[in-house]
Amino acid sequence: MIRVLVADDHHLVRTSIARVLASESDIEVVAEAENGESALSECRAHSPDIAMVDIRMPGIGGLETILKLLKSHPGTRVIVLTGQTEESTAQRLIDAGVTGFISKGTELDLMIAAVRKVASGERFISPDIAQRVVLARSEGRSNPFDQLSHRELQIATMIIHCHRVSRISEQLCLSPKTVNTYRYRIFDKLQVQSDVELTHLGLKHGLIEGFDTPR
């Protein structure tokens, strides 16, 4: 049996995916999670073979959840659920060890096939995501956000989504002073002067998609 954890903050999406997967004779949905913290907790409790994680979730966010899962549960393969992931984000996650990307528009039969393929040790990337990643590489597109560290990218994204310093501090367990240090380091690397300029740059390079937004 392929043991699967499904993590998505939208109840209808999560339960629908779980129901479809559980209807297969070789797949067992061992847990569901509605946010990143819950996904990490359920993964510790059940050690699933596959963690299917929405990249846009509240709390610590889908990106942070995925990276923590990859680090703390090397035996669990991660499939990312996404609406439209920006190319550099997809490449960063692939480099980190993600073995599957499924667009939310993927047909159910293909989603089931993806779970089986990833469980067997292969990689699966939805054709539309794979095409964007390949095109970005072949055209040599540059993205200024690629120069940021993971923590800097995470904080930059939260700023773009209008999170205040106090909220970023609380969610990432950092002091407000540390968050501001990262903030000004981000400004320096990206050559922007304010949160507004950072947001405009994020919009230009598609950073709005693929990360958690304020709820």
C-alpha cells in the first residue's frame, strides 16, 4: 500500500483528493492536514510514503512546510500541489528534493498515476510546469529573487503579501529586529528602497503565485 498524507487548507479540495486516492486499492490516505503545522505533526505521527502538499497554505506556509518535510522526513517523498508556480520557485524546490509537481488542473487519472510513479522512486512533473521550467532555462531568463537565501525569499514573499513585521516574527519564531535585518538585506540585494518597490518587483517576476497569502 502507498500511504499518503494530503495537506491543503481548502476543505473541499483536500477531502476530494483524499477520497479519489482512497478509492484506489493500492493507496491509503493515512492523514489530512489543513495547514503547515498540522502537516508536519501528521507526518511525524504516520510517516507516510507520500506527502501531497499545497504550496499555498496559512501558518508557516507551504514552502516552509515542504522544506521542513524534506529535511526531517527523508523517507517521505513530497508532491507539490500548485495553481501556478513561478519557474524559479519550482526549480528551487526540485533542487531541494521535491519529486513531484501536480497542477490543480491535472486530471484525476494523471494525479493517481503521479502518486504511483513518485512512490516507485521516479519523478513526476505536470507537463505545463515542466514546460515553463524548461523554457525559462533555455531562454536564460534571470530572476533577481534567485539570489536570495531561502529565509530571505520567505520573508520577501511574506512582505509582498502584506504581512507585518510582527506577524512575520511570530510565524517564523524570529525577533522583530532579526526580521528587519533580513528586510534591509533583501532591499540591498534587490536594489529596492521600500516594501512598495519590493511588491512591484515581486509582481513583475510572478512571486505572488506559489506562496501562502494572508487569510
